[in-house]
Amino acid sequence: MVKKDKSKFHSVPADRKMTCCKVESIISVDDRGQTVLPKEIREKANIRAGDKLTVMSWEKDGKICCISLIKVEEFTEMVKDLLGPMMKEMFKK
């Protein structure tokens, strides 16, 4: 894998402490549609064999333009945080 300057490719100004997304690596898809997440990424994200990942996609003009992977545990928490207050409000009535 080619080493890159990690200060580049941020989606927000570099002077902010947290970034939304950045280019981590470029991967290939094989004949069977499989890819390999680089070891550095797996370690950084604490992804282990057998972990479940949610595949998220964004569409532009009816075509998928972006694909993102989120650990199922993290995704579940995001959904709970989003829907929890709405569900409480619904059942109050």
C-alpha cells in the first residue's frame, strides 16, 4: 500500500479536531465481487473476523455514488439515538 499524507483529502478544514471522512486507501474488487480491507484500516476500526458491517449507500441521479461500512453495533446505537426520543414521544400519548 502506498503511504500518503494524512493531512490531505479531509472533508472539513484540517484545523478542526474531527473529520467527517477521508480517503484511507484504494481497494480492488475481484471476479467474485470480493474486496479486502487493508490491515491498517481493520486495526484502526477494530474490525475482526466475523464482525458484521452495515453497508450504507448514497444515490445521486438514481445511481449509487458512495458506499460506506459501519460496524453493526455502531449503527444500532445511531438508530437508537435517532429513534429513541421519537418512540418515547409516540408512546406518551
